[in-house]
Amino acid sequence: NRDSLVCSILDGVRASGNQCVCVRSTNSRRDLRVQPMAVASSEEVESMHLRFLRQPPEGISFWEMVERFNANVAYSGLVHAVSQDGIFTENKEKLIKDALTVLLTRCPNVRALPPGMDEPAAGREGDGQLTGEQMLRKQEARFQAIRRLVASKAGFEAFTQLSGIRESLGRAVVSALTRHDDGLTHAVLDAVNTLMQPMHESPDLRQEQLNKASIMSSASFMKHLVDLFTLHALRGTGSLVISALLDFFTFALCLPYSETSEGSAFETLLALVASRGRALFRLFSHPSLAIVKGAGLVMRALIEEAPDELVAELRQMALVEGSLLQHISIACFANTNDPRNLVLRQLSRQLINLWTENNPPAQDLLKRI
């Protein structure tokens, strides 16, 4: 379906080195961009939009300012995010932290229109009523702006260093996930993943540990993510949401990212994901190769790190679900003329090795082939 295709395109473009690509539910507002799309925004343009997030100009609403910020700042984060030496230079770190604070604490409340009511004319900032779809799209733009800010070092550090940011972001994330909208959910998870794994240069491992510990400190939050993953995996929907959740699980459970995960939180999430093995096995037949690879990485982490009882269940499930036979076919007969199949074949061979180790029924099956 469309989401599976978009998921594969997104993974391919990012794997090629282009981190500026993103998925939106609405068209990009190119008319709001100051400079051409082919030119990176200048330091002056980025600083101007950071200041305007904190204090929008007269006649421009907060939500339009968020759209302007997204149109002029790359999805990979601010290009000019570090203060330069000089007497009259701006403190970029302070601008970034102020903008993040505004997005999380001074974001105007929006209310959905009751069914049957017409859309009103634009009112003052924060007191207008919006349709349900408009409200979802504005919240999506809000999280895409947050993602651009936390991709910088100052925004990444602000999550645990600034008072109230962690609590405000936590409430915003939980509230957005209850909307049950795939576009908004994907934007939320992409922002959370950026806080799990730094996207900026010269990352601080200690800060990464603090961020992960804060995000994974709530067992109920992780259970909600695993429930969301199970729902979409079993229904065969929400490919972009599944891909973002697999990224979250990868950053938390898979080496080398898991080296900065806190021990008890790691074990809690590991047990939660392992208990939904049937949903994970369902992804091995997904049409998007990006999701198949992500599921393989998570499966390998489960086999290597989970308790023996859970590992035995997963190995038995590989037989019951037919995944072992499917990957034997890929490992032996994949068309090697396609470079993409080389990666999948290597993954299949690794999974076969994990599933057949200390598994007499699987080894007996191999003898019969």
C-alpha cells in the first residue's frame, strides 16, 4: 500500500545520507520560505525564525509562525546551532531553548468544532475553534518543529537540563498519542526518537544516557508503545508508525545503541516486546524491506538478551509462524543481482542461526530439506 512505499522511500533516502527528508500529512508551505529550496537557510534566517517563535510579529498567529519555522529550517535541524565568538554575536543555545520552551509551555490551546458547525473566521491567537482535522495538522506541525529543535545539541540537552521541559513534553506526547492519528503519531515518535539517539555532531554519551533514562522511566508509556506496535502489526496498517516504533526499539534494545540504556528500563522493554512475538513475526512478511530489516534487528536483540524461557518461545514461534521456512528460502534462493536482496539474504541467514541454535525441532527440519 501507499504507506509501505513511502516507508521504503524514506528509509532509502535517509540511508543515502539525506537527513532533511520527512513525511507530512499536508503539502509543504513553499510560499513561506525566505530562500530557495535548493539553498540552505542562512544564519540570519534561522535566528529570525527562532526569535519569532518566542514573540510572533504583529498580525501573524502562533500557528503560522510554526509553519514558517518548519518551512525555513531543515528537518535535520538547525544548520547554525552553535554560538560564534564575538562581542555582538547571538547566544544560539538560548534562542533554541527559548523556542523549545514556547512550543511546549505557551502553545495556544485549540478546540475542535462540534459536528455541523462551520469554520469561523481566523480570530486572535489561541482563542479560535478548529475542525478536528485542522487541529491534528497543527499539532503535527508543532511536533515537527520540536523535532527540528531537539536535533541540535542545545535542544537535545534541554530535555533534561531545563526545568519543566521533560514534564511538558511528556504530557504533550501522551496527549497526541491518544488522538489515534497516524500522521500525528509518526511526527511524535520521530521527535521522541531524536531524543533517544543524538542527530548532532560530537554527542555526549552521558546526556544520551540521561535522555534515555527519562524517556524509558515510565513502564506504562513503554507498554502503550508496545500496544500500539502490536495493533498495527497484526492489522497490517500504519507502516510509518511501525517503522518509527522499530527505530525506538532499536535505539533502546539493539547494540551499539543499547549500551546507553538503563538496565531496569532495558529489561522492562525487552520483556514487553518479547511478549508480543507474534506481532513481530508478522512483520517478516511485510512488503517494506525497511520494516523487515528493523524487525530482524529487534528479533536478534531479543534472542541474544531475553531470558531462556522467552527465547525458547520465540524459537518455537519461528516454526509455528512459518518464518523459519520463509527465511530459509530467502537465504538460499534470493536473487543476488539486486543489491537490496543481498542485505535481506544476510539478515535471513543470521535469523536462521539464531532460531535453530539449541532448537532440536528446527534442526530436525533442516535435516529434512
